[in-house]
Amino acid sequence: MSAIEVVRLDPTPDQLVYTFGGHQPLLRVRPGTVIELTTEDCFGGRVRGVDDLPSQVCEFPRLNPVTGPIHVEGARPGDLLAVHFVDIRPRRDWAVSSTFPHFGALTTTHSTAMLHAPLEELVWRYDVDVERGIVRYRARRSELEVELPLDPMHGTVGVAPAGGEVVMSITPSAHGGNMDTPELRAGTTVYLPVNVDGAMLAIGDGHCRQGEGEVCGTAVEAAMETVIVVDVVRGALRAWPRLENDEFIMSTGSVRPLEDAFRISQHDLVGWTADLLDLDPLDALQLVSQAGLAPVGNVVDTNYTMVAKLPTSVLGGARPYDGLHQRLRDVGRSYLAERGSVAS
Amino acid sequence: MSAIEVVRLDPTPDQLVYTFGGHQPLLRVRPGTVIELTTEDCFGGRVRGVDDLPSQVCEFPRLNPVTGPIHVEGARPGDLLAVHFVDIRPRRDWAVSSTFPHFGALTTTHSTAMLHAPLEELVWRYDVDVERGIVRYRARRSELEVELPLDPMHGTVGVAPAGGEVVMSITPSAHGGNMDTPELRAGTTVYLPVNVDGAMLAIGDGHCRQGEGEVCGTAVEAAMETVIVVDVVRGALRAWPRLENDEFIMSTGSVRPLEDAFRISQHDLVGWTADLLDLDPLDALQLVSQAGLAPVGNVVDTNYTMVAKLPTSVLGGARPYDGLHQRLRDVGRSYLAERGSVAS
Amino acid sequence: MSAIEVVRLDPTPDQLVYTFGGHQPLLRVRPGTVIELTTEDCFGGRVRGVDDLPSQVCEFPRLNPVTGPIHVEGARPGDLLAVHFVDIRPRRDWAVSSTFPHFGALTTTHSTAMLHAPLEELVWRYDVDVERGIVRYRARRSELEVELPLDPMHGTVGVAPAGGEVVMSITPSAHGGNMDTPELRAGTTVYLPVNVDGAMLAIGDGHCRQGEGEVCGTAVEAAMETVIVVDVVRGALRAWPRLENDEFIMSTGSVRPLEDAFRISQHDLVGWTADLLDLDPLDALQLVSQAGLAPVGNVVDTNYTMVAKLPTSVLGGARPYDGLHQRLRDVGRSYLAERGSVAS
Amino acid sequence: MSAIEVVRLDPTPDQLVYTFGGHQPLLRVRPGTVIELTTEDCFGGRVRGVDDLPSQVCEFPRLNPVTGPIHVEGARPGDLLAVHFVDIRPRRDWAVSSTFPHFGALTTTHSTAMLHAPLEELVWRYDVDVERGIVRYRARRSELEVELPLDPMHGTVGVAPAGGEVVMSITPSAHGGNMDTPELRAGTTVYLPVNVDGAMLAIGDGHCRQGEGEVCGTAVEAAMETVIVVDVVRGALRAWPRLENDEFIMSTGSVRPLEDAFRISQHDLVGWTADLLDLDPLDALQLVSQAGLAPVGNVVDTNYTMVAKLPTSVLGGARPYDGLHQRLRDVGRSYLAERGSVAS
């Protein structure tokens, strides 16, 4: 553990940013560094109870703040940035969710434009009990309460986009961003394509848990205390973010329509599988077709996100990027052991 | 077990049908009957090895044969037909999969029409080992072999459509049909809307296993020996098929585009949850948004299928249709106990 | 004119049908026959004023009645049926349009399922003045009246589907059906793929006029007195309906999503252009890309319809099917000259 | 004419930009100013003949250069920028079009990801004859030549996006951008939402003509000499670009999928019509449904563009923005009369 460099990033509210791209680095680190960072929730912490309507207390475009950007030294266009999530834990004993006018999968939106008035804007406040590992849902219009497992994750993680673009943090795309998949939990490594020197990583939008699809438009939104370790894979040019945990390799696609997000994620997973197992593309297609999973990420953001998963059990001994995920996992475990924490 | 009526349906090749609707019943049963039936694979059993190209040995529209229709006495328009899958087991020690010209999620099709030549048509033959509970994948263009878990299911189950329509068995829609979701395994109850007297149930397209999305267009296709038990729920008018197993209630949607299939499945699950928990629709939306899962069924058939799942743990003691699934599950277990079989 | 065989088809209400496929022929004709036929409006004539709400006076699935089927002798699978529209004229001095719950492009529907209540159901009654060539729009909630040009067309024309399917008349697909494109006016020839002996043509859903997209879900709906002439093109196997008038050749695609309907229509037009001008497919793609038009048909029916148009001026002297459209046009003109009518 | 201020903007190649947003103004003008400007073609002028393959001679992301940004004094967020196109004429006697790997409506792309190899990359060079008003298509693989009408337009016109975003010029969205609709010809006024002080207008991507849909991915691409006049409408906050010429008002939508682009454009046109004619929204929906046109813009760019058109004849005397289009049209005519030119 003496070899692990640990730095801390706890931005003030003024330091939070709302785009990928367009900002000077808030922190510079070397590959291999463990970063302890804090994130604010997607509402900037302004929705604290059922009477704080997001459309009233939040101000466009200051939504979905992210912590960063973090410049990773030596990361260059054409590399992959590996971000391993060591720990994600809620900073408060409450969290919130809401409907939001013109946002969500089952309502008229600015894109799926209809002549209906928006659905009613409602806020739900959850109790968060880290010790018991639960969040408590409370119905607004009845007495029902339900305990759901705490399953912390980040909706938003990404780097500066290609082509000099500056993209709002609510958008998921090839640079990562607001993918809103529950797969982005502790124990997972994310691989992001590097488009600019230093990659310019930023992270936000913590969720105590999220259903697949994020149907109403928001998850159980929470400020987080998060630990990551970053590294760089040289010359591993990729178009779309990939994920890996101990049980699955995962490709993502974030576009509209949803079938194209599905196609991107499956196409990438087929190519990845062909690379790892030295397979003909059609042989890889066949294997993925029978062994793969395809959960929805989100169907509410400016792009929709699909995830394509293949069990690592199918891979025999093959592992991506020379086993980088396992090495970062080990770094994370060492860090946690030293700190006396327990990884989720 | 003495109270359980068991009938057998083992159609000759000439008795297989290729549409939902348009046929006289092959069998008439009372609600509560256990039916042992056999199904042929989606290729009509004509693809037996890697040299049997489907486009050459199969003849449109004689694809995807189904066993039935079964007239369930007393089922009337406005009722739900409950079909509980007691057992599904492969009838042969091999199964096949293939690409197929103009079919699949990552290729030009008749709908997603492009100027490319079709992908190459290839067949994969799998070994099926029921005892060991595995199927064996063999790459066509390398030596790789991979064992995958046997996980038998039916791609196609449905009833006669509404409006006097006759629909090819390859199409999933509100009447069920070719939904191609791996959730349709033994231990699951399917609820189908009844459109005509007797419902006219038919089943086919067994898969030894299937990845979510069925990306290449086909699963590990196999003839099956299947046991079901059927029942009728009076006046439970529903638009779309629902599923239930011991752990989840599930809604489905089968249309294009994929986001509308998602919307249908989520919309139905929100309504179902509101009914079961006596919740306001927005409260149900919130609960489903945080607790639900959303796996893809297929993105290759004439309609795409999405599944929306909610854990029964969220429901407290509430169960759909007065616990019908559990009662049918018990019937199935009694049947299996008597037969000396073991449910999957 | 003595050479032209003219027959009349004026079905009683009981003779109207609601599906393509599944019916015995109401009429048998030889190729080259002129058919004078009547059609009822999409509401079966039951919506006569603003107080006749379609959801109350119409009964599912008895919507969108069609006149037919007409058996055309000698038409066999693999042929094309050519249907030239000689004349289309409203039978009444009024017509109606409406919103309809869960139907339309800017509202929650059964497919684009949302949590909104349906838009209000409203009926608009139009005056129809054939002499002046106008219909009169009257706002329901203000005094505004607007005269719009009368431009009669049929929303629905098709043949029996392939594969033994029976399809509700409201669905457009490869067999034609409810394409709802304003291009289907007098002076136009429609080419439909023949799937069964006799083709089994049926026609309905007259519109006094229709905007592109049919956004609210219905056009200016009217019963029609229509004259067609039919013919058969041998061995001209085609997947999708094509249209031709004196100025354009047109391909159609009717599926969801809308981009796939666009792809189908453009793909067919590129192939058609390549055939007519003996061009390489990429050369045809280039020509269509610069010279083509792409109006929407409908974005409301169970499938969406796109039209791809190429000016005949681009074709030099080349004309499809050996100039069949022009020959049918001449037959129609002769008929009209004899009857003292004037084609639209 | 003495009252008309005329300025000229003829950027050097180094001054061309490739994004909306992220640049200092190249020019500052007052509302009412006539601007004579030049634009380079989408390939930066590097594709000059059939042997200049775009993927070889062009360098991502330096594609689709635009001229600007132009700061219009007094334009503030919440205003509309009106840009009237007075004249658009090709600067060379040739133009080019091409296929491009992974781009186009009938090919695998980075979004509609498939396992096919890309279509062949081919370039077509057109002769441009301004005097005769034609461009000449020449097939690459046969002797066919076709004259098509010259119909100059700009594919790309837009302003700085909202939210601090910087967007590549190839993307159409709410800020305008690469809408690629042939409606953007001389005689047309475009209304763009102002998101930043000065609006920051930029224009590029001239086309000698373009089919609807831009199916192959490119139009007849040309450097242009273009004259515009700009003005500002105070407090006319709008979400999406609108167009107006003497015959039509037009709304646009640029998103994916294509049905959402359709919905946006129709939703906006319904609202616009309701405003202009003081109609209830459902009355406006009905009128647009029967009188509107819906041509495709493009189905190839990062967002797809639909146009919704309503004839001004339907509007009685009502005209948007107090007749601004007509006033700008008059300014343009005065300018052209003085210069001895003839507007298209």
C-alpha cells in the first residue's frame, strides 16, 4: 500500500462543472493514482424534500454537476482511460427522486413531442441506511413504504469529447457521460476512449440505486463519497465505453433510437469477443447471441443507453487489456484494507 | 395427483401450423389440465448439420412451426389464459443455430434495408447434454469449444389474435407469438389475452438457451418435450402478455421501434404495480423506476420484444390473480413428483 | 371504348370487409377491366356530425371497411397487379375528420404508451363542394373557416398478404393496405405484389384530401365513387407497393420505425432506377440522392408509410413495365371521354 | 438602397470553423445588414475529382467548414435571429458528391452498426452551368448523363447552442446546424433561437441541389457566394428553427429517431398555426393534419431532420413576426436590383 498514491478531490460548489469538455483540469494525477472524491447529486443538492420541485429550485443548464475534470498524465488521443470504482457511498442519510416536466420514458418530452400537458412534477424523498444497506421508498399518495437494497452507482462518468465538442453532462455518448446504467457500481472498471491529452475525466450523478431504464427520468439521487483508481491503456483506440467486473465484460452504446444503441453495444461486444478469443466475427456473433445479456441502461436521457454483457466464464483464461481490471481491483482492495473499509 | 387431468399432444409433421389464428383446434382441454406436448424446432427439423443451410432446406412460409391450437374450454374474449410451464426438455442430443440472409440485428434486413449483400449464411451445431445440463458451442472457423448452461425455453407461445387476424408464427405481438425472451422457461406462468372462444393456444420454437436480444437471429434451436398446465382468469382484460415466476412479475411489449416495446412493457408494469399495491400511478412509476429490470427479449423478429420485471419481494404479500401462479406451480410440482421427473 | 369491359361493384354494408385476406371474392374480372366501385368512409358512415364520437358509434374491429376482394383472373403469386385510378369522387356533400383516443402522431397511443390521459375526442365536419373543387374546414372552438382544395384519394388499397396472413385493413404493409399517402389520387397507377391466385384486391378509406403524415390520425374522410382499371404484369416479383403517375415513379415502405420505412422506400427506388436506366447500384443511389423527393405518407397507422419519388424526367425515355401506366391512363381517358366526365 | 448597410465576409481557409459555439466572432453586424459571404464546400474544397476520396483527402474533424460566427448586435437569449437568404450561387463550374464509409441511409454506420464492410467509396463530379441553370450528373460505371435543375441551397446554418455546448457543424439540432433540407434556398427566411449574446451565426455546406433525405450522405456539394440579410425578433423564444418563404411557413425538428423529428416539426407547426390564427390547439392540429406537407430533410446526419410545411394561403392575412419575412424579402430585392442580379 505504500506504493499507492492517494489524492483527494472535494470541489466547492463553484468548482462543479456541467459539461464534458471546455474546462481546465481541477486535478492532475499520474496513472495508478487512487482518487478519493466527492460528488453532488444531479439536482445540485437543492431538492431536499417533497416541496422542492426541481423545475423551481434548479436552473437550466446547471443540472447534473460533475466533479472534475481530472487530467491523467500521459493519456493521449488513441489511448483508453481505465477508471476502476473502488467504493461509492452516500454522503447523506437521505436521497431524492422526482418526475420532471417533459422528461421520462412514459411522458411527452421535447423530442417525443405531443400535445399533452406534462405529467405532474412530484418528488420522493428516500431514507438511506448505509449500515443496513437499504433505502426506504415512501409513496406520496398512500401509506406504502418499501425497503429496497442500497446499490450505489454513478450515472455519469466520462471524458472530454472528440472534435473539440463541449457536451452537457446530461448527455451520454461515445465519450461516456450520463449513461445511467446500474452496472457502474463499485468493483467495476470503465474503459473510456481518450480524445484529448489528459483525458479530462469527470464523475457525478450518484444513485443509491436505479432500475434499468430509469423510467421516470431520475434514480434515487444522492451526493457520494467515491474512490476510484485510474490507469491508461496505450493505443487501444475504441469508439465506445466498455465496462468490466469480475463476472462480465460489457459494451455500451448511447444513441437514439434504442435499437441503434442496442446495435452499437452488441457490435462492440462481438468485436471484443472476437479479439479476446481469436474468433471469426460470425463465430463471435454466434457466441454472443447465445451467451449474452442485454439490459437497458436508460431510455430517458438525450441519448438512450444499452449494455451488452458477456460472462467472463465464456472467455476461458482470456481477459481484456492483460488483466488490467484485476490489477486495479487488487489496488482497490489494498486501499480498502488499509483504510479499514469494506468494499460494496 | 388423482385430481389432475393429463393429456398428451404429439402432432404429426402435417399437423404443425405456421400461424396464430386461422386453424381448427387440434385439442380441447378443460382449465386445470396438464398437457404434455411435443414441439419441432424453428427449422422444422430440417437443419441437422452445418451443411443444411436454412434458406435452402426450409421453405417460406413454413418456418417456425407451432403445436396447437389448443382450445381451452370456457375461455372467452375478455378473459386471460394462464399457461404455466412445468417442464421443457430437449428431445434430441443436438441443436442448431444459424445466421439467415436478411435476418438479425447486425445485418441489412428487409426492413432495415441497405445496399449491402447479406452476411454469410452459416450453421452451428451444438451438442446437448441434458444430464450435465450443458450445450456445447463449436466455432466454425477455429477450434474453440465452449460449454454453456442448458436453459430450455420456448420462443413462441400465443393465442389467436384479435380482429380476425391471422399472423405468422414468427411475429410477436399482443397475442403473444414469437416473443423470444429467455424468461419463458419452466417455472414461469404466461398470461395471454383471450381474443376468441377457447383462446386457441399454440406453442413452439424451443431453445436450449438464448442470449438476450437473439442478436444473430436464432437461438440454440431444438425440438422439445414440454409440459404445461392451463387455466383461465375471468374478465381480466389485458392488452399485452404478462409473465410471472417465483421471483418476478413481468410485463412484455412487442412492437417496433424498440423504445415503444420498452414503453409498452413499462407502462403495463406500472399499471400492474399500481393495481397490486393500490398505488397512485405516479407512485407506481416511481417504484418501478427504482426497483425494475428491463432485459431485451429479441431485436430481430418482425416486432421487437422488451420485458419489464419487478421483484415480487417489492410486492409484500400481494400476488396477481389471487395467487394463480403459485397454484399452477403446485400442480406442476405434483405432476413432476408423480412422474419422477425433476423440474428445471 | 367498345373494347373496354366495364363492371360495377356497389357492395351492401353487409358485404364490406375489414381485413386483407380471409374472404371469398366479391367480384371476378379479367385484366383490362374498368371497375366502377363505391367505398364507404373509414367510420362506416356512422360519424355524420360533431356529436358522433367515433369511439362511441364505431365498433372495433369494424373500422376502415374496404370494398372487395376483387379476384383478377390470371394473377398469380410472383406477378404484379396494376391498379390505375381513373376517377375518385366524393359521394356526399360532407365529410368528417376526428381525433381518436390513443391514435395519432402527437398523442399517447397503444404503442407509444405513456401515462397521459388521451387527448380529447373531437369531430370536424367538412362541407364538400365538388363543383368548386373545395372542402370547407370549420374550427370547433372559434369561428374560423378555411377553404382547402378538394384532392380526392384512397388511403387504403391492397391485396391478400403472403404467408396465409389475414391483416386488418388499418395496417399498411408489403401487401399495400392503409398506406394513407395523398399520392394515391386519380391518374396514378399502383403496382401491388400478388401473393395469392387472383390477387384479391380491395379498396377503401377515401379522403377528400389529406396532409402528409395524417398527423391527427384521420383525413377528410368520405365515401367515394371510384373508377379503376386493373391489369397484371407477369413475373415482376416485387416486395413493396410502387406507384406511378405522369410525373413520378414512386416506391413505398410501410413499417416502423419511420427510418426503416424511409430505407425500404429509398432502397426500392434505387433498385428500380438501376433497373430502368441499366445503372450500377451506387450510380443509381447517387442519382436518387440528388433528384429524389421523400414525402411522408402516414405516421399514425400500425405501420408508418414513406414515399420515395423520382421525376420521370430523369428517366429519359425509360418507363416501367413497358409503359403500362400510360396504356392504363389512356384506357381511363377513353372511359372518361365516353362517360362525359373529366378526370381530376 | 442607400439605407441598406452591406458588408462582405470572405474568410481565408484558416478562418473557417468546424463547430457551432466555441469561437470568437469573425464579423459584427447590426440588425438589417446585408452580408455578402463566401462558403467552402463540405469537403473543404479538397475533393476535386473522382480520384479524391474524401476519407483520404479530408481529415476528421475538419469536415463541413462554416463561415462565421457572425455576431449580430443586440441579439440576446430569448430572441429569434432572422436570416433571409437573398442569393446563393455556386463559385465554381463544378461540384462533387460521394459515398463515404459508414455514412448514409442505406449503409452500416457508426450508429446503425452492422457486421458488413462499408459500401465502396465513390466520388461523382458534376458540371455546374449557372447560366443554363443545370448541373450535369455523370454515372461512374456507364455512359449515362442526366441534367438536373440547379437549385442552390445551404445545408448548414445555425447559431451557438444553449448550455455552453460546442457542437460539430455536421450535427443539426435546436440551434440549427446541418439540417440539410432543400428548403433552405434563396427567398427563404430562417428563424433561429438565440442562445448567446450576438447569436453567433455561421453558414456553410452549399449544395447545387439535394434530394430529400440526402440518401447517399452528400448532396451536389459546392462552394458558394451567398447574400443574406439578418434581423432580430425580440422575445420570441422558440425551441426549434423555423423557415418561411412566400408560399409556406415551415417548422423543423432534428433528432433521432425520424418519428421524433417528425413529431417535433409537427408539434411546432401546430403551435405556430394556433398562434397565428388564434386557434384552439386541437383545431390547429386538425387544420395542419389536412393542409400540411411533411418532406424529409436528411436521414443521414448525426440527427435526422424533418420539415413540416403549411401553405400561407391557409393563413388568410396572418403572417409571422409582423411580416418580417416580407420586409427582408423586399430588402433582398432592393439589393439585387441595385446589383443587377436576379434572385432565384
